[in-house]
Amino acid sequence: MKVIIRYPKRREVEVRGRRQLQDVLKELNLNPETFIAIQGKTLLTHDAYLKDDDTIEVLSAISGGA
């Protein structure tokens, strides 16, 4: 699957094999508690299963403010 990570800079990585989102995040050294993933316009839960032909975007769930 193609994973587009948008924090801190935009980068794309390929991950192979059917697996849960939480496992993909851990493999990419991203804490599942601080990142969210979307597929198209759908927010994915950490137990969602992903396939090789999926494309997801991963965003930081933490934001700063003044």
C-alpha cells in the first residue's frame, strides 16, 4: 500500500501485505496514539485492515496553539 505521511514533512512509503492500520503505524515508528489515518474522505480506525492496493494519508493528531 502507499502511505503518505504528512508530518513533519510530506513523504511517501510503500508497505506490503494485508495488515491492520495500527501495525502499519508501528512498523513506520509512528505512535498510533498520536497519528490518524484517512483513506479518501474516510477516517480509519486503528483496527481497520489495509490491502496492498490501498492508499492512505497519515496525519499528526496533535496540534499546537497560542
